[in-house]
Amino acid sequence: MNPFLDTPQTSPGLWALAWRRLRADRMAMVALAVVAWFLLTLLLSAAGFIAKDWDAEIGVNYAPPTFMGAQSAEERGVQGMHAAEVATPDNPRDPLRDIIRQLRAEREGGANPALVQFDDYGIADPLAAEIAEIRAAQGQRNTTAAIEKRATLPLGADKWGHDIIQKTIKGSETSIVVGLTAALLATVLGTLFGAVAGYYGKWVDDCFNWFYSVFTSVPYLLLILAVAAVLQQKGVLTIVLILGLTGWTGVFRLIRAEYIKHKNREYVLAADAIGASDLRKMFIHIFPNISHVSLVQMSILTVAFIKSEVILSFLGFGVPVGMASWGSMLNEAQNELILGKWWQLAAASAAMAVLVTAFSLFTDALRDALDPKLK
């Protein structure tokens, strides 16, 4: 007897073949490694192992990146005043300039620098000393006076002295969570609607097609802004609902077509012959054969929703004040560019570009691996 003939031979399934094709694509593996690194960073940030103190004021205002060197005391004192002076270059008696010079002279003449705090225009806080006394009387530690702020940081600091690296990591947590959760919600809705419309057809299909046509007739950006205005709340959950409830249309169109194609095939007719219910035929027999379509669409929507969250936060409809995200960082950076502070914009843009590019490359490779006929 030939032992090789007696050994049962099993053919690899769809996912095993897809994984083989995916491993053969080096670019896909590199993209997957980058995406996995971002997801690992997200988990560590959510667990509090990294970027836990992202909102701590560890640097001076607008501390430059380390490779640029520290700012001088003169630059730190007039960094917000410079724009005001440039506005009236021919006016030697600018009152704002006189006040700033007087306050700087008083500070250099013996005032306690730890108790004198300046805003962007170099104007001292008149209540700084009183607030410090109240905190001392209540036994609270004056963190601003006790901690020596760093003059430079690896990638600089923002207006409040927050480390840009930690802020970017914390912002990636918000943006990626919003993208993944909203994509999951949109995929579930699109798959459910498409399955019902494609399987039952007739008037059920007509109703869903009418609903789909209404959503797609409105420009996408206008639609999400309209939903944001109706909800009138800011937060991660609100953004997830906005994106998930408006982004299901593409998934619906593809899943509906797949169900129309599969519902009359032999294996579905065989399930019907043995008395299988409609729900069992829809989600036990048909859906496993088209699940790769939903998976690919979810990965595509994740990339789109990360960019949409950035747009919403940039326009003021996104995360609330005090929560870091790439969109809120870009919103702050538009004012910082006027002062020549570009490092927050560079950090948020670079992180978003790397993640979106890696996710897009991985999505294309995954689509080719799951459906090689597309090549």
C-alpha cells in the first residue's frame, strides 16, 4: 500500500490562501508592521504606560525642537509681542509696546520670575502672586514654580509647554479609535442593510435603494456637518455616530450586489430544500462566502474616517477642548504658524501621513489577496 495515497489531502481554505499571497507581498508586510506599531502604541497609551502625562507643562511656551537649540530669554519674552510690534512699525509710542517694556523692566529689576506669568503678548498676569499665595495657604504645591521647565524638547512644545511627542501619541489614540469604531459601525450597518435588500429584493430592495439614494445625493462633507450640527455635542462617541451613520452607503452597495449574486446558487437552494430559515441562509450560508468584501471595506473606511475625524476636529466639530487628537493639533497649529512655530503641524501631519499611507497599502494588498481575480 502506498502511504501517500492513504493520507487524506486537505486543500487550504480561503483565508489560508489569502495569508500566503499576503506574505509574498513585501510591501504589504512592511505596511502591516507599521499599522501594528501604531496599534501597539494605541494600546500602551490607553493602558497608561506611555503618554500618560501628555498634558503636563514640562517645557516653556513654544519650546523649539532640540536640534534647533533653545530660545534666548529675549525671544521667550517677546515671542507673542513680535506680531504687535510689526503691526505698527512707524509708531514709536505704541501703548502695548510701552506696557510690555515696562513689565519686562520690572521683572528684570527684581520681581520674582516664578510668580510672574506672561501670555502670548508678554503681558504679566496681575493675579499670579495672589493665586500663588492662596495655593500656598491651602497646602497645594505650586507646580509651575516648583518644576523647572525645559528650554527645548525633542520635537518641541505647544503654547502651554506640552511635549509634542506625547501629544502626538495621545492624539493617535483618539484618531485611530474613532476610525476603527466608526468603520466597524458603518460596516455592520451596510452589511445588514445590503443583506436584507439583496436577499429579499422587490419592495424591500426598493425601500433601501431609495434610502441609499437620499444619502448619496447629499455631498459627504455637508452631510457629516449637518449631522454634527443636529447632535450639538462634542466627544468621541458623537464623532463615531456621525461617521458611522453616514458612511455605510459604499458597503451597502457592494454587499447588496453579492447577495443578489449568491442567493440563487446551488448551495443556497440546497439549504432551502432542507428547510433552513431565511436568517440562516443569509448569515450562515451566504455571508461566510462574501465576508472578505466586508473586511476590505472596513479597512478602507478606517482610513477614510481617520481623515474625516481630523477634518471635523479641525473645523471645531470634533473632540472637546482638553482632549488630544490629530485634528485638534492641526487646529491649534494654524495659529502657531503665524508666530513661526511649525513643529506641532509637522508632527501631526507626519504621523497621520505615515498611518494613512501604510493602511492604504495594506488595504490594497488585502483586497488582492482575498480576491486574486481583481489583478
